[in-house]
Amino acid sequence: MDATKCGAFIAKLRNEREMTQKDLSEVLNVSDKAISRWETGKGYPDVSSLMALSEFFSVSVNELLSGKRIDIEKLSTTADENVLEAIRKNERANEKQKKQVAIYTLLLIIAISPVLIILAKNLFEAFKTEIEVENILTSVISIVIAAAVLIVGLIIKGGNLSLLHSYHYKNVTDVENYSGAIGTALAEMSIPIIIHSFLSLFYQVKVISVVGAAILLIGLIVSAIRIFKIQAEYNGGLF
């Protein structure tokens, strides 16, 4: 399967009907941006859209995925090839996801290990001297939030969009790349939170307090902007 060929074939079928992308989007009940993404090879239609395209243009789903009309005697062979390619693609995606999860987990462990060591030391000292308890509490809360954000990001990156509201991906056609992009953005949002959790242990020093707050604020703003851009690219907007 080739997204570019599939998209070019959809554009050809649309032009044969003398339809605009807007016209076709209204027939399929999707956004015209979704049609544009398909036709430029930036993503495949989802299953429901493929079925609708197949019925509307009177072509088979395999022809759509192959990007050309197929002779009846070759249809079975092409169908098998498309199924095998889909299986291989899914296997590659799963393998890639496993590696990414392992890498993110390792990075998280490496990132929070110094924090946990210092936290344990300070907690021990706090019980003896009753100082800096507020800093320790802030650090603990930050670590919990960072872990939660990272876990949610990895779950979404794996293709599970149930943690998002349906409005966030109602116009998304390239679910695989969307979930990967939005999941990665959320997972990376945990980085400034982890840094903040470390620096918060030393918030009695004013300079460190200011730097820690600045890193957290800037990091969250950058992550939010990135998420908005992903939403605009794949969904046509936040909702």
C-alpha cells in the first residue's frame, strides 16, 4: 500500500465526478482538510471512510488502497498483498512502540533517580529537624504528576485514544500518526515537571526557586503550543 497512490486515486475519482474537496467532504461527513490529507498522501482514510468512498465511487476497498483499478482476476491476489502489508505495517508499529516505551521508561528512571535519592535524604533530615517539609511535598507531588502525564502519553502513543474526548479527534483520519504525535507531546511534557521536582528540593534558595518555576512554566507553554499545532494539523482545530 502507498498513501501517495491511494490519495492520487481518490483525487482522480473525485475529479471524474467534477467535485471539489468540499463537495466530497460533505458527502463523507468529514472535513475538507481530511480530504486534502488523503489526496496529498499524508494519511489513509479510516475504515468507515474507506467503505463510504468505495460505495460512492463504485470501486473496491482494495482498489482504493492499491491506488488503481484492478482486473477481477487479479483482485484476490491484490487483496492478499494488501492484507499482508497491513499486517507487516502493524507488526513494525508494535515493535517500534515497544522500543519507545522501553526507552521512555529508562529515561524516566534515570531522570528521577537523583531526585528520589535526594528526596529520601531530605525526608530523613526533615523528620529529624522538621525543615523543608514543604519543599519535599512539592517534589513528591511533581513526581506523581510527571509519572501520570508520561503514562497517559505512552498509552495514547500506543493508539488508545479513549483517554481523550472524542471532539479532540473527530476529524482525524490518520489515527496512527495522530496518536503517535499527541502521545509523544504529552509524554515529553513530563520533562519540565521532572526538572521542577528536582529543583523544588532547593527552593529555599531564591535563584533556584525562580529558575525552577520558569522552567516549569516555559516547558508547559511550549508543550501546550505543540499540542495545539498537532490538533490543528490532524483535527483541524482543538475541537
